[in-house]
Amino acid sequence: MSVADLIQNKLQARFNPEQLEVIDESHLHAGHVGARDGGESHFRVKIVSETFDALNRVDRQRLVYEVLAPELDGPVHALALSTLTPKEASNRI
């Protein structure tokens, strides 16, 4: 299973999101510190979930980091997060 699929599966299981995008941006960091041969080291995650209601941005990110702790200790060098509630997401349209 790819790292992107693992991230997708874990976030889906934990947050039951209305929207979830896991984007591998490793190709943008080729040759930089933390970049691995074969990629799968730099990701951007956009997630919309009711789980984030009443949580501030930092607490939302902490929850995601907890779920992905093994990946962040291993193959993932960088993780950019967008964590929104459904209401916040609908206001951005």
C-alpha cells in the first residue's frame, strides 16, 4: 500500500470526512532535505469533517498528527494541512 493510500485510509476511518484530498507533492521537493527516492515524503491534505467543530486550528492539526504519528516518524517528511468544518468549507465556495 502506498503512503498516500495509508494516509487516506487512516484519515477516512478516524474523521469520516465529507471531503478528503491527499496530494503527494514530493516531486516538488526532489533534491531537497527529507526528499526520498521514489517520493511519498511530502503531502498536502485537505480534510472537511464535523469532528473539527468547536476546535481551533491547532487542535484540529494535533488530531491529524496523532492519527498519522507513525507516518510522520517514518516516511513522511512534510505534511501541509487544511482542516475545515463543513460550514467553513461551504463558506469558501
